[in-house]
Amino acid sequence: MPSNTPIIAADKIPADLYPVIKSLCTVAVDVVKIIAKGPLGQSLGHEVGENSDGDGQKALDVLTDEMFAADLKNQNVRWYASEEQEEVVELNPQGTLALAIDPLDGSSNIDVNVSIGTIFSIYNAKDGANESFLRPANEQICGGYIIYGPQTGLMVTFGKGTQYYLLDPDTGTFVLIEDGVTVPADSNEFAINASNYRHWTKPVRAFIDDCVAGVEGPREKNFNMRWVGSLVAETHRILTRGGIFLYPSDARPGYEQGRLRMVYECAPMAFLIEQAGGQATDGSDPIMNHQAEKLHARTPLIFGTSGKVARVATYHDLPEEEVSALFGSRGLFRN
Ligand code: AHG
Ligand code: MN
Ligand code: MN
């Protein structure tokens, strides 16, 4: 790559955030190489321990966390909150930003050569480490992800729409290919881990039952289902061709608030989706109005095409007797 070509063009990125975005992109290019090499380089998907939440940590989870933290230490980032670290870490005491990160999202897909990613969220730092992140999601100044798939891309928002940059492997630079990404409105795809059906609440079951019933059901149309197991890949599909994603709360112990983490998974995805004209809720309320009570707190997450997310909220708003009645009559939501 020519030495005078920046890894990502500066003109659409707020000047105060540009060095941090550049740092994330620089590390991402190295991560891409490690992923592409797979077991020819080092074993990436083997378990090396557990994070604070009791989730198994894979070698690549730990490695990417170290790589991002090491580079961001030289930037204007004071507080670094990572899925892989129990507490917030102080990187640069002079820094004015607070950055939360899921360094490697979709770790169950590392060894099967399926898209994975990095999710990040940026706030202006406060004096306290935790208070810099335990605040309403609508105080984010940047949210985004990097997807490592057949193509590598950066989806990012600074609160003025959602931008998509694609890594050109010939030049090693991220090229802006879409400024003003919008969630398409006319998709009939839903994404949920259907193996948990028996654990879901009635409103979620009613919504999915109605999708699965297809043309014979109250929705009177057929739906298609996808479940990748990488939030980044699901979000990327929805930003590209619409649809709805659900990781609701369910009856399994530990899943009372779903699975996904508010600070470094749900908040940045909600920011990207809302800036692209979609909606993101916990089933009823916008994620952007939420505030995590603990660094690794979870929240149910439902997002995508606006009309579909609003419909799920309608199911949640019904009194219990009416949701139960849905199982019998299936008539309430006839279009
Ligand atoms: P992570 O790899 O960072 O722990 O995140 C995995 C998440 C998310 O990417 C995905 O949507 C979800 O876990 C999949 O969960 P299930 O295995 O329960 O389907
Ligand atoms: Mn994740
Ligand atoms: Mn992760």
C-alpha cells in the first residue's frame, strides 16, 4: 500500500474521533490476516479460559482484546471496557474518550470459517471508569462494527446516518461505499435461535408462530428464517436486506435478560440500526433509552425493519389473556 494513502479517508469522520477509527481499522487489518491464516498460523478457536460472565474464552477472543487494547493505548482513549475484561481498564490517563468493545463477536464461528466481527461503542469519558459506560445509550458519540467475512467492512455511525466502508484487499484501505445506509423495509426474514422456542415468553412465541404459519396464518405471507450465531453477521444482513433479529429473554436460568450485553453489543447495534431508519428495542422500549446497571449487564434485543419491530412491541403490550387467546384464534393481527 502506498505510504501516503490513509487506511480510511478522513472527510466523513469527525476529526476528534478519526485517530481512534484509524486505530480500529489498523488492528482489524491484522486481525483479518490472523483469521485468514486459521490453523496454518495458530489455533484460534480453542478454549483458553472463562470471562467474568462465565462465557468460555477462545484464543482469538483474548488475542483480539490484547491487540485492540495495545493500539488504543496510544490514542485519546482513557477508559476501555471489554467483554473479555472484568473491569474497565485505564489506557491513556490523558484521554477524553471511553470505548467499549466486543473484540471478537461470534466466537462459536471461528473454527467453522463463518463471518465474525468486532463491535465498538464510544462515549465522551467521565471522571469515573464505570460511569463512563453506565449511562443512556443515546449518549454514544459513535457506534460500529467491523465484519470479518468473505469481505471485510466497517459499519459506523457518528449520529448523522450510518456509513459503510469496505476494505480493498489490493490497497489495504477502507473505502466508503455507502453513506446513508438504510434498513430495507420490505424483507420477510426473521432471525432467532428457534431451538429455544419452549423457553420463550408467550408474546415471542405468538410473533414467531404467526411468521411460521406463512400464507395460511394471520400474516398471510411466507417468511424465511436465518440464524448465523454472530450478531455482527445478522446485523450486517439486516442493514443490507432488512428483516428482524430477536434475542429475547427466556426461561433458562441466566437468560432472564436474554444473552446479549448492553454496553458493547446492544447499544452500538441499536445506534447503527436507528441511524439507518430501523428500530431496536428490548421488546417494548427503545434500547437507545436504556442504561446498563452493570458493565456486563444483558438485555433482550429485538431490532431491524421498523414495522416488524413495532409489531413485536404490540404483542408485548397485549394483556396476558389476549396473548393466550392468540394461540387459539390467530385472528387479532390479520392485515
Ligand atoms: P460472543 O461470541 O461475543 O460471545 O457473542 C455471541 C453472541 C452473538 O454473536 C450471537 O448472536 C449469539 O451469541 C448467539 O447465541 P446462541 O449461541 O445462544 O444462539
Ligand atoms: Mn458478542
Ligand atoms: Mn465476543
